[in-house]
Amino acid sequence: MATEQRPFHLVVFGASGFTGQFVTEEVAREQVDPERSSRLPWAVAGRSREKLQRVLEKAALKLGRPTLSSEVGIIICDIANPASLDEMAKQATVVLNCVGPYRFYGEPVIKACIENGASCIDISGEPQFLELMQLKYHEKAADKGVYIIGSSGFDSIPADLGVIYTRNKMNGTLTAVESFLTIHSGPEGLSIHDGTWKSAIYGFGDQSNLRKLRNASNLKPVPLIGPKLKRRWPISYCRELKGYSIPFMGSDVSVVKRTQRYLYENLEESPVQYAAYVTVGGITSVIKLMFAGLFFLFFVRFGIGRQLLIKFPWFFSFGYFSKQGPTQKQIDAASFTLTFFGQGYSQGLGTDKNKPNIKICTQVKGPEAGYVATPIAMVQAAMTLLNDASDLPKAGGVFTPGAAFSKTKLIDRLNKHGIEFSVISSSEV
């Protein structure tokens, strides 16, 4: 990628936001990684110089790097001022966009990056935004040779690359995968910043437009290899994990499907069916979640209901979401496990008449999902863009992580940074 003529390889936009400050810390760690062979000039960007300065000072204190503030550029720009976004994009090779909800604030950044020849990575978990950006900007990004890659945080790098990893580890043809997310918390429980809550509210409140968008894009269905993957009930028991699960409501299914379409249409790889679930433990948790879900789905349908959900996240989410976000103690004690159960056919066995005869189980494990794993995934995706250029899709464009990175060393990078991919078991049935 063209890094020579631009002052900054990476620019963290929205660095003083809740997630942005963790991404800033992660770039600062990457800057001094002992395995780095070259400099990593970078900057933070946002509306307020004072706030950006404070974030750098906080990171310097946390990482024991008193000179950090003087090593990092500061760019003042505002989502409401397109000229300032152009100025930011001109100075960056890759912009790490941390300003959400992306349905309101994401497009101007993508537009500025494409027009000014910068690549852009975001951590959106909003299918409507992600799919619309691909529809609107893929050709323009390809013409400019830049890469726009959404959902490069916990949504949806572990799921998207987890499916690719499972396929690569299977000795045969992988046809279907179910994933189960388990979130582990410490004695102080879990908390998620309400930015994620807001994105979910707007997403669910606008489901009809997502359906319209998908109908309008008029895509040919991807062929079904092997038997059709059956959907589980809204509440089902997972025998292997000895617990109940519900469908995972994030962007993973949308992202994985787009990746599988890309790999089939462009690289002639056999498409994999996918379903995503989240484990919820015992029957008490199931009841609690059912009530929270029914409340949410009822209120999200009306304007006034959405306002109430936004105003009182802690109350309506039964304490899971808050305006303050998690404490450092909660973050340090949390982790995630994403378990994939795959099935398929051994080499040489026909997929049309026979039953699948191979099973495989893989896992992606990592630290706290939202504010530790997300920054790691985002920053390693950016390092992959900078360093593995020859393994990226030839022209630029708007891509899912799996489409952009399936041939790169991103999984190896993540393994080295604490997001670990492993095979649990593999057997012919």
C-alpha cells in the first residue's frame, strides 16, 4: 500500500470515544512491538484537541510510556465538516473509524477515504450499513484501489475468519457450520457501553429497510452444498456445550454469508452454510433473557419506545448495558469462547446423494470482547492491510474481513496477540 507519501500509516478517528480510547492504546502497543521491523507513524483524530491529548496522556500512563503524546500526531476533524474529513484522509494510509452508530456517522468517512485514496476499517456490527456501503461504494473503491473493510472488531472477525479457519483445517469439503458464543465474566459481572445498545435499537427499528435493500440488490442465490442446515428453535439446548442457546443477533450471519458469496463467485470456493447462536446457561438466564427480549422487541417498534430504550439502557437491558460502560476490573476478568461445529464430506465423496461423513469442532478464544478483542482485531486488520498487500484481493473495493483477508496472515497475527484459533476435534463419522 502507498505509505511513502503520507505522513501517517494509521489514523484513529474518534480516538476520544469510549471504544476509540482502547483502539488508541492498542495502536500504541503495536508501535513498540518487538517484532516490528519498521516505524509506525500514526495519529489520533477527532473534534477536540484537549480530549485527544487526554486520551494520549491516559494511554501513556497505562503503558508506562511518558513520551507517547509527543510521538503521535493530532488531527482535528468533525463528521459534520466534509473538508476536515478530506484533510484527515489525505494524511492517512489507513483510517481506523471508531465513530458510531455507523448508520448515522459512517458514510461521510468512507466517502472521504475513497475520494482521497485512503483505506478505511471500521468495527460496525450493523448489517444495513455494511451492506449498503458495499452496494454504493464497491466500484468506486475498486477504481481508486483502496480497501474499505467493515465489521473488523469482535463483530465479525472471530466468526468470519473462524469459518474460514474451520474450512482450511477440514480434510475435505466443509458444507455447514454452527457457531456458539460463550461470554465469561468475573465476580463483578458484565457491562457493555450503551453505544452498542443504540446501534441495536436503530437496527431492529429499521428491519423493513434492510429487507428492501436485500430485495433491491437482486443477488442470485449461492448454491447449497450438502443437506440444508436446519435452524434451531429460538431457545434450544446444545448437548455438546451442556447449556441453552438463543440465536446470535449481531452482524455475524450477514457478514459470513457475504464472505461465502465472495469466495464462491470470485475464487470458486465451495460455499459454507452458517448459523450463529449465543449460549445463555441455565433455565433462569433463559427466562430473564426472554423477558428482556420481549420488552426490547415491543418497545423498539415505536418512536417513543426507542427513546425510552435509549434513555434507560441499564433498566431495559437488565443491567447488561450502561452509559458508563464496564469498569477496568470487569474488562480484565471477562473473556469469550466461540465454538464452531462443522460438517462436510471427505475428499472424493460426492456431496449430492451422500450424507456428510466428517465432523469438525474448532474454537476461537480471546480476552474481553468489546474493548480488548475488538481493538486487537481492528489493529491487526490494519497491520495486515499495510503489510500483506500482495495477498489482498487484487483491486480495492468494499469487503468483509473474510473476503479481504482469507489469503493473508491475519489469523497468525491474531494468534500472536491473544485471539487464539484452534482445532478441538475432527473425525470421520
